[in-house]
Amino acid sequence: MAVVDDQSVIHKDCLFDETHDLRLRLYKPTTSPPPPGREKLPVLFYFHGGGFVVGSREWPNCHNTCQRLASGLQAVVVAPDYRLAPEHRLPAAVDDGVAAVKWLQSKAVEEGEEWLSSVDLDRVYVLGDSSGGNMAHHLAVGLGAGSTGFDPVRVRGYILLAPFFGGIVRTESEEGPAEKLLRPSTFMKCHFYSICGPYGHINSFFHFTTYHFHFLYIHEIHYLFHMVGPAYFITTNTNIISPNPHKTTHTKENKKST
């Protein structure tokens, strides 16, 4: 995929975690000034997918997506990299997501980033696809309503695009005869379990153990929607890695979800 650059958005890279040498990419629209009363631009964090093992802010698909988001939404997009497995097991990626939000907070306090002088820190949103959607979910639960512990940054909503979740109990799409054990959805979930449990742990997907790999789980949906603010799930019937959120968002308690 070629990198698209129509000059409607400018971008630059910033170091946000010196300890782990992690960088993020800032995107800023250059056209269509904000409407009256909205002179400052909202901020949108975007966490790429890739199974927690591949992916980068520099990948063309990620770069193009962020440019379209910045231009179409008239927002400053922040696309952080994060540590990848198997070298860095979960929850390293989630910790790096929190570090990126803290970076935004520190720059707001220090006033040391010119590109952030025109943003509205009271309108911050978090978007992630696939494994990035999993990260967005855990940021929602971890940061809490309004992210009040990160003043003046206020996260007002979360968008989970085809997020990946798993659980001890297999879903309908994961069931099947032994010869289909390596079907994509089953194989991927075994992979996820292998990178988020402690070293040497027996995979509960195949053995009768009950270790709770909570970094794959979706928390109670009523908590997510009523305690941390608006959260949107976007998935499809044909998505082989998202049966759990699709099932969960159609519960009686959450008829308004997507």
C-alpha cells in the first residue's frame, strides 16, 4: 500500500518514552479551520492492530488511516508505537498506551510542544483496531470516567474497531472438530494466550486450568458504558476474531451499542 499525502495533513514524530525508545506520530490538519466556538482541535489517539506482535505507526495502512482521520475529523491524531510480543509480553503494550496519554499530559503542563498549543485537551478520544481495540478497552477501564487522574487531559470517549477479546469459555465460532483446531480464530486466540500469561504457564485453551488472562477479557459492559463514558464497538458478523464483543454488545443492558 502506497503512502497517501495530499498535503491536507502534516505530521511529525516525537519520542514519548525514552526508557523504551518509543515514538509516536502527530498528525495535524492544514485545511478547513474549525467552526466558530471550536477554535481548538480535539485529540484522537489511534492504536494500530497487529496481534500485539507486528505493526508500527510507520506502516502505510496505519499512516494513511491517521491522515484520513485527521483530515476528515479535523482533529490532531496521536499514533503511538508500543512494545510488541513475544519479546515484551502483555501488559507491556497497555502500559505503553498509558505512557502515551501521560506524555500528552506532560506536554500540556510544560507547554513544550507547539503542535499541541491548538488542541482542546477537554476533548480527547481513544481509537484502536483489533489488538489496538483491546488496548483502547483497557485504557477505558484503567483511566476511568473523564481520566481525572490525567488533568488537564480528559478522555471523553472510546472507539473499539473490530477489537480482539477472548475468554476461558469458547464461543460458537471457536468450536469445531479437532481437524479444524488451527482455524484462524482458534489459532490466533491460542497465540494471544501464549503472550499474556506468565512464562511456563500451561495454555488453558487446551488444558483444564483456570488462569485468568484478563488482558484479553472484556469487562462488564454496563461498567464500560456507564462508568467511563461513551464507548463504541464496531464489528461485523464475519469477523473471525471478534465474536465476544459482538455477542456482548447485543445484551439487554446495552441495546444502544453498535
